[in-house]
Amino acid sequence: MLLKDKIEKILRDAKEASRVLAGVPTKDKNKALLAMAQALLKKSRYILLRNAKDVSLARKKGLSSAMVDRLKLTDKRIKEMAASLRSVAALKDPVGDVIAQWKRPNQLLIKKVRVPIGVIGIIYESRPDVTSDCAGLCLKSGNACVLRGGSKAINSNLAIHGVITKGLKKFGIPDAAVSAIDVTDRKAVEFLLNAQGLVDLIIPRGGEGLIKKVAEESTIPVIKHYKGVCSLYVDRFADLKEAADIAYNAKVQRPGVCNAIENLLVHKDVANRFLPALARTLEGVGVELRGCQKTRRILKDIKAATEEDWYTEYLDLILAVKVVASADEAVAFINKYGSRHSDAIVTKNKKVAEEFLNQVDSACVYLNASTRFTDGHQFGLGAEIGISTDKIHARGPMALEELTIYKYIVLGSGQIRT
């Protein structure tokens, strides 16, 4: 079978499955999710063996340690994937919710009701946990999904897909409701992005290059975030111990993810007290610092930060540091160089905090907390299908509600318009 024909069959089957899935009762969707979670745990050894093959190939290709970390699965991460599916099962099903209703003077009853979007194509790179998270969220929200993972995680993704989809039929869910494209040929993505009428929404998850390519080439609506250039601002009214802990967590815990900080902004009044100790801590775990001219007067041995550095999503143990004169300067910097993803302030001053939270134009803005919490699971959403930095339809971590749209149901008793 030609590749184009193969992809078209997957998508047609998914479209048909979406119509069936839209009517599956919540209790059956929940049973399926719990079965998927149990299957992950039962088959964890098999999944880890397939993942080890991907990790070995990645290391041979010289991928950075941060990128290998994104790719690697462990017993703990598989348990987290299963827990995520169970969390989604426990959440309220948004499908069928009446968002609003009202009666017109002519006695027409108008209801605004949540419904599934339809078929969602998900294009992602090197995080195999995306496979189960997206499958679970789409299933619960009544959407069929077509998963196309990257070549670096092909063995892991197909193993997870095979494990979680086995047995869906006994819950009244067609196999094609959770479909996977099992070829790495990039032509497959091209066919997916041009499947108008078969696919209703595309969600890319990965680096800036992938997301730009998808957004430019797709004839189907795309929800996206190009990159995660996140910043932390340490105000002059900050608790500096608290700020150091937050900075360390936001940069070091998992540097290869989109909610890790890439820029650190420090008020000039506390920079001399704050930066030397933090630099010793960060450099002790391998973080490379790059600083503005004022920062380099304090930290004399670090590299100079360039204009390009402020815009860069490193996804690695690199941090650009700038000393600023005020919270207003920090806000202006973030709105210019950031990616509208997640940004944070550490301060004990209520007025400064309120102005920062109101003026920073990002999907998630934090006060006295790490940006690493921008995550559907951490937000209590069960999981996420992505983090949107768009401003239309969805913004921030996207979960069940963001995977629905609405329609109007109008109930009458013979009314005609005159």
C-alpha cells in the first residue's frame, strides 16, 4: 500500500471512530482509562526494553544529556504515566456539559453544550509519555486521536500505543479511536497536515523548529507554543533564600523541558548579595551562566550574554542572567524576549507582585513559586495534551475542557421567524 493511502485509511478509520466515541458513556470511558493504566504497569518491562533501544541510539548520535532525559523512561515514569491515566478517569467528563442556557421571548430554549472536537492529530518528538497522556485525554473528552511521534522515540511510542489500546473494544471503543502512525517517513506528516475533512485539529509538541514547520504547512487549525523561554525575576523585596531555591528548581530539576527557566532577572539592589552564592550552587551542578555587563561585574568569570541569548530556549544547563533596575524593567524584558509561556516573580511586596502578575503577558504567571509547575498534572488537570501560548480557544496547559468545543442546541415548539 502506498504511504499516502495508508495514512488516509488511518485517518478515515479515526474519523469514523470519533463518531462512535462521542457517544460512549462516561463510565465506559473511565473503565477503559483504568484498564490502560493497569496495562502500562503490567507491561512495564516490555516498554522499558523498547525504550532502552531508543535511548541507546540517542546516545550513539550524541544527543545532549537533557535530550536523553526527555526520551528516557524509568519504572517511576511509567508509574507516573499510569497515575496520570487514573487521574483523568477520576475527573469530571466535560462532554455534554451545559455551559449556559436561556429562553427567548418567543419561548425558544437555547443551550450552549460542550462537545468533542472530533479527530485530533498530535505530532510530537522525543517524550514517549506524551503517547499515553494524549491518548487518555482525547479518549475521556470523546475525541479520536492520531499520534505521530518522532523517530527518536519510535520504539517506545509504538510499544506504549500497543499496550494501552489492546482491549479497547470491550468498552465499546473502536481500535481506531487511538491510532498511531508507525512510520518515520516525514511524508506521513505532510499527508496528515493536509487531511482537511478528516482531521479537525493539529497539536504539535516539540521544539520550535517542529512547531513552526507544522504551523506553516498545515491546512488544518493548529494550537501551538513555539518555545518555552521562561524567566524568573528576583525582586528587591524577595526572600533571597526562597528565591535561590526557586531559581535552582526552575533551572536544574529538568532543564530539557519547556517550563524550565532560561533567563534570570535580578534587581540591582540585591544582585551583589544574591548572585555569588547562587552562581556557586548552579555552577557546582554544571550550569553555564551567561550575563549582562552588570552581572559580569559581580560574576567576573562568566561568559557575556548576547542579544540572541535572551531569546534562546536552551533546553540545557545554561542560564542567561541580567541585572535590572526595577520590576517595570523586568516586565518589559519578559514581554519583549519571552515566549508567553511561564514567568515568575519572587517578592514579598504586594503592590509589586500585583503589577507583575497583571502586566506580564504570558499563559502562566507565578508569584513565589517555580515555573516548573506549568503542567496539566500539577494543575490538577490529570495530564495535558500540550501547553498553548496562543490566545484563541485555549491558553496554558490544555486538558479535558480545552479538548472540547461547543454547539448550540435550540429547543422549540413550532416557532417560525417572521
